[in-house]
Amino acid sequence: MPAPSLYDAVVGQPRAVRQLRMAARRPVHAYLFHGPPGSGKRAAARAFAASLLCPRGGCGVCNDCRRALAGTHPDLVAIERTGASLDVDEARTIVSRAQRRPLEAERQVLLVADVHLADKAAPALLKTVEEPPPTTVFVLLADDLPADLATIASRSVKVEFDPVPAEEVTRWLVGHGVADDVAHSVAAVSGGRLDRARLLATDPGFAHRQEQWRAVPSRLDGTGATAAVVAAELLASAEEALGPLQDQQAAELATLAERAESIGGRGVPGRKDIEDRHRREVRRFRTDELRMGLATLAGAYRDRLVAGSDGGAVPDARRAALAVDVLDRAAEALVRNPNEALLLESLMVTLSGMEAL
């Protein structure tokens, strides 16, 4: 029976954890973990891998379990994309790795992140996912299930992850020493993402940035010059928000460097891969920060919409409704990796024009 501690890092996903505990007893060739970013897919994947690599089925305390949970077990192979999508060359690397024999355990686990971005690489992955060697288990992570992924999804056992409920995020933060009021405020805007909540809870500029976005409607005066200034300030604020994440990344590299030096190494093993991962994390966090800001601004306009409707100010309510629609479309556009400066400036100009109507 797996130790209760095995899935401790997976918060607010009791259904997925139950499914994975059952699946570990008789594993099949491929699993597809799907759900929004920050919902715990990666932590669950490592815990599931530990249960597959552990001689005792996931005791949670042996060397195999500890290394799998830390992502350092030689038979847990993590594949990360290096660009905006998982490309064909990376798919070929995955196919090649799948043919390798396990180094220590009875099987190996291939953890492939961002499969929803496989795009043209999906066909190259399909045959191997359908019929991997008997000693290989695929754990595929996807934020959603686009049409291109339908065939791979049909060949895998699907494990669904939901956004972490706000009350679970709050409870987790309080349990890690965050003050109640801060925990509630952060949980409300975390979008069900535990990783983001963890960083926001330690970010002294969080409350100021929220107020900055809420103040946008009162600052826009119908001129392009003001719209450009507001857009530039919001983008600079998003850059400043990266500070806690970058500090965390620097601390990780420093720890790895100390560890390598203690065993006589001349540098951090796999440093380039780590730095590539850090760049992806920064890009994602910046996008999430802008998405949070847009949601905060949309909330400010919704408040205007309610006030206008209740008070009979039909033009104000109409402008607010149009603004919310424009903000929703801007948030959707962030998924396509646009030029963020141009997106924000265009958005502020549009909203400013509405203020002048």
C-alpha cells in the first residue's frame, strides 16, 4: 500500500490521486494527465512514477521513491519542449528514448510535458505511444485536449485535473505560514494554480499591481498618449512581478552548483536544460501575470456594468460590457504568444476610445 506521503505535493485533486493509486497496481502503456497549468499534474506524475519505479509499489520513503519525487531517478526521463511547441525532432528523441532499456528499475517512465503543443509532432509520437516497448510507460502532460491530440488521447488512459479550488489554495498557503488575509487574496486571483499562488504570496508588489490594473479605467482619458503611458507602466509592472520567480531560479542554480562542487564537479550537470526550463517558466509567468491583470481589469469594468445597470446609466453599462468583451478577447490572444507591448498598447487605445464615447 503506497505511503500517504507519496502524493502530499498534489493539492485538491482527490479524484486523480485515487485513480493513480489504483492504476499503479496494474499499469498500462500510456497515461494522459490533462488539466490547467498549476493544477498539480507534474507533481502527480512524479508521484505516479515513484509508484511504478519503487520495488514496493510506492512506499514513499525508499531511495527510488525519493529520487523519482525529486525528478532525479535515471529511469524517470522528462522531456521538455525547447521552443513554442513540441517539434518533430523532439518527438524523435522521445521515440528513441522509449526504446532504451531501464537502467535500474523493472521499467522506465517517460514524462512528456506540454503534449497539447505537439502540433506537427503528434503523428511522430502516435505509433510509439500506441505500442511502446513493454518496459516503457508514457506519462503525457497536457493543459487541454486539442483536435490534434485526439488520437493519442484515445490510446491513453486519461487522468483529469481540475483547477485547485480557492479554499484548498487558501488552506495550503496558511499551512505554509502565509497570513490568512494574504492567503485569501492570493487564492482568489491564482486561477486555481498552486505554483502561482506560492509565488504571489511572497511577492510584496502583488497588492500594488492589482490596484494599478483596477485604476486603469479612471486613468484613460481618450488620448493615445495616455493609453501608451498606461500600457508601458502595466508591462513594466509585469516585468517587476518576475522578481520572486527569478530569485527562486537563482537559488535553485546556486544549490545545484554547491552540490556539484561538493562531489568534485566543475559545473552544474545539465545547466543548459535547466536554464531553458527557467526561460520557459519566466515566459509562462509573465503571460499569467498579464492574464491576471486583464481579469482584474475586467472585474473593474464588470463593477461599472452592474453600477450602470442598477442606476439606469445605459451608455455607461454598454461601454462597460464592450470593454469586458475586448478584455476577454485580449486574454485569449495571449495564448498565441503575441507581442505583449503591442497587444497592451492596442488594448489601452481601444479602451480609451470607449471612454471617450
